[in-house]
Amino acid sequence: GGKWICDPTRILTLADETAKPGRRHLRQLYGPSQKECIIYVSGGREMEFAHRFLDYSLSRMMELHFPNGTSGEGFAVGDLLPCEVHVFIPHGQEILDARDGLFLHHWGFRPSVKESMGLATNHTTSIAFKTLDETITELKHSGRISVLAVDCEDCEWNLYRDILSLDEPIRQVLMQMHGTPFMANELFLHMQEAGYVIFQREAERGGGGEVYDYSWLNLAPSFFNWKV
């Protein structure tokens, strides 16, 4: 299994174009540390995914801005990268290999219908969880999330409703699916009705045929020939 992004080169190129002189409206609005391309990652070897995306991003930007092997000396890596990667880890572990473009948050995602998720038996918080909407509002990321990659061990069957209820759609959704509960058809139907198409499906190694990684891409209604 694994997480697959559709056309990461295009994601980076479009984000880089938006950041060019004369088109810096989002940076002016949100500040230099808030970029117009945001990647959310939670669960499922999240740090490996984050580092691989940032490695590819830096390589792509060096090719684009410093062709023929010219040096990028004098440019801050954080300014060169067009996307931020935000990793959500609810257990409080620290990142030992911090780097530009990588942000750590000490909470995980919970479906809005699971208010008791993360509470100990005495109703004190044992593990920090926030809803996706709470997270996006707190971090001021509305309308700028390019990719959401999540493995929340069965909570995906409820979390998808929160994804589809956002004011601004997330462009790509990568989720690991566990088992086949009774609402499985409902999830896939609702994702399609919201304009998401599956572009990758792969069985997780050691999952016994019950765990699959799915990737969805959000497309315009015209792709489906829908009337709007």
C-alpha cells in the first residue's frame, strides 16, 4: 500500500505561479509563513510521506528556478518551497529532524460525530483530537488545502462527511480504508456526488485483503456532464 498524489508537479507549479511577483495576494493576506498550497498528513507513516513530498518539492523548485545546475545560494529554502506540509500527531512526540516547510501539530483528527474520541474513562483528555473544521479554522487554511492524507484506523467511515461538508473542497483526499462496513457504498456514492473520482486503489501489505489505500481527486461538475 501507499499514498499516491495525482500530478504533484502540477500542484507545485501552480502554487509557485501564484507566489510570483504581481500575484502575491494570498501571501499578503496570510503572511509569509502561510502559503497558498497546504498538505495535511495524519497517520500511516506520516513523517515518511512528509519528507518525501518536501524532498520532491525542493528538487522541482531547484530545477525550475535554477536550471543548468546554477546555484540557489542566497535563497531561503522556506521561501523557495511553494507548499507547507502540516503533520498531525496526537501522541505528542517531537520531530527530531525538523526542516523548512514542515509543521507539527500535537493533535489528530476526529469525526464531528465522535465527541468522546480521545477521552479517558474519567472524561479527561488522554489524547488530543480536533475536528477537521476546527483545525482548518484555527490554522486559517480554508480554501488552500491541496491534499489531505489520513489514516485514522476506522474513523474514515465517519470522517468523510466532515470532508464533504467543508466550505471549500480539498483538492485531493487520500484515505486508508479498513474493512467493509454497512455504510461503505454510501461513502463512495457521496464522494462521487461531491465531485471526487478515484484515481488510485491499492491493498495494504499485511492487511489481509481488508485494508486499502484510496486516492480521490476533486473535479469540476462539467467532468461528469452534470447540470449546475
